[in-house]
Amino acid sequence: MNVSVNEIAVIIRSYNNKHISKRVCAYLDMGVGRVIVVMDASKDQGATPAWLRHINDPRLQLIELHAGYSWSNALNAGLESVRISNWSGGNFRFVLPGSVEAHLLVDQLVAMLSAMKDETVGVVGTTFDARLDNNAVQLGRSYNHPRNTAMLIRLATLDQCPGDFSARCDALGGMEDIDFVLRMHLVASFRAVMLDLKVKLILGEHYNQTEKEKREQLAMDKIIAHWRNICRAGGHEIERVNRVVAEMQLEV
């Protein structure tokens, strides 16, 4: 199957982050079909549109959420926009939720896209070269699976997973990405793969990484427990959950 970078829509959740301009320009330079920046309007107070005002490119789209902003709701707003574009004649086949702090390079993006030539692959994740004050940092188990920090998703996969990203995860501490990957393995005909691309990830810009990973690991445990709880005991569903959890090293 032929795949092209211009079939990718990038979704960035950001507000009050002065580095947004460099990341948007980097993705546009790679040739992606669209970059969608979703903001919390009440917290951003117009800062992001001001930082991006100099970019005169029709592929850039800004979405301000004036109510109900959360990490999952922001992603889903971007996905709704991509689907509307496709209904109007667009040709997006992939979405890439990305973080401002993840410095994905064009050769790394191409490698992720190439993995999508296998039509059984629905999600492609990557490892990270995490840096704090330019010092290497070992990431914990919440990074053992594809993350919305830089994760390429086949749009058809989302269409098979009702609800897209679940906002119930926001109250748990996040990790809507692992919730989605587990749900994909339960209800869709696609699988996830991880590539060892070592994408540069800048830590400590807006949060303490150690505290962040503690919250993420607690959220993962609650999400895994949720899927085990709703799957039929002794059935194939619970077997799939346990297999994916083991293969992705999601538990201690």
C-alpha cells in the first residue's frame, strides 16, 4: 500500500507554550497535510494565535475550546475536524497526536509512516530520547507503549473504536492512549507496533517528570483494571487484554 506524508493530519494540544511555533513549522516543513492546534481558550488568552500569526499556511488550523477542555476532549475535537475535512473531499488517512516537547524529525516520521504499509497495523509508537537540561533520563513503564506524545494512528482504526479517546481517563490522571490501544485490540482488527526511533523529548518544561510518571502509572493500573473488569471471565476478551498488557510491559 502506498502511503504519503501529506495524508497525515497532526493534532497538537497546547496553550501558553512559546515553543509551539517551532513545532508547527517543523511539521509543515515535513509536508504533512494539516497541523491542528487545539487550545484551552480560557487559559491561553490568545497567546497561541499570537505566536502563530506569522505562519501564512492554509494547512495550519487553530481550534479554541471555550468549555470542557481536557486532553481527551482536545484530541477528539481535532479528530472531528479531520473527519469533516474528509467528508468534504479531503484525503487524510492518518492522524498524529504530538507534543510540543517531542522533536520528531522527518526521517522518523517517514519510518513511522512506512510501518503503515502493513495494513494490519493501526498504531505506530516510538521510543524517546528523553532529556532534562540536556542530560539523558530513563523513562518509566508508562512509555513502553505508543503515546500521544508522538503516535501515528490509521484513521480507519479510530473508526472501528467507538468513542475515540475516552474522557473518563482525564479524571484518572490521563493515559487515554493506553486505554485506546487496549480497546483497539479488543474491538478492532488492527494492532500496535513500537519502533525504536529515539525521538528527542524535552522534559521539565511545564511539569515534574517524576510526579507525572507516578500519576501515569496509577492511571494505567486503573485503566487495565477497568478492561479486565468488563471482559468476561475466562473468555477470549480477557485473554487478549492480558496478552497485550504482558507484551507491552504495562505492569510491574
